[in-house]
Amino acid sequence: MGGTRIFLVMALLWLAPLSAFASPKEDANGVIDRWVEAYNANKPEAVIKLYAPDATFLGTSSPILSEGVESIKSAFERLSGSGLKVVIDERRMIVLGKDIVLGTGFYTFTRMQDNKPVPTRARFSMIIVKRGNDWLIVHHHSSAVPIIAPQQPSVFQSESPSSHSTPH
């Protein structure tokens, strides 16, 4: 009976560390989830803590490339008490290595205007790396989703096959 208990305790001790380690994908997903939580809580300090000291940020409506935490901090200054919200609509995580993950997708920002919610859909890319024991954002790009009129093809769409026909 004593041998069985010792075996169970040893087995649990051996398996416990395995459950304590998440995969790079899960760790990076956690960073994006914490970014959303901090943004929705309108806490710029909590958002900034998720960025590496040398991170770069291309904001959705910013005309500049923010470099470093102080510059990124100024990009999020208006967040405090603003009521701004964000929801991730679609997300893909691409593991580039054991310490680097690319997260990309679409999110919708909502601001209030005349007591009515005004959504803005945007696309994002975040490069998240492990530095020491922490996973941090080293690059974040956000841009509004272009609005394309239904009658106008995108510059990336090919022309229809009939437009390439040759005379007989």
C-alpha cells in the first residue's frame, strides 16, 4: 500500500511540470487576450506592459511609426476613461520558432458617438517573442479594413477571363 502511494505521488510530481508549460501558440494567444482585456478596461498602463522596451507600433489611425515604450505610450494616452472597446473577430497564430509567434487577424473597435456605438473594423499583426520568462509584443501593426465599393474590383483581384479573349 505504501509503495502505491509513493508511486502516485512520484507520478503526479513528474506530470505536474508538463501541465505548467503552455505552447508558444498558447502563450502568445494569452498576450493578445491580455491586450484585449487591458484595452477594454481602458488601462493604458496595462496595455503598455505587454510591449517590449524596443517594440514598434503602427496604430490604426496614426501617421507615425511608434518606436519604444514611451512612444507607444503616447499612442494609447487617450484610452484612459474613453470607453473604447475592441473585440477580436478572427485570429490566426503562426509559430515561427520556440520563442516567436505571429498573431494576425481582424478586430472591431467600438467608440461612442452621440450615445451610439460606432464600430470600426481593422486588421492586425502582432509579433510576440519570449524574452526571459515573459512573452512580449515586439511589433504591432493595425490598419483599418478598406471599404471597397461593390462595383470596383480590388487591385489584387485578377480581371475576368473574358477580358483576355483574343479575336478569332
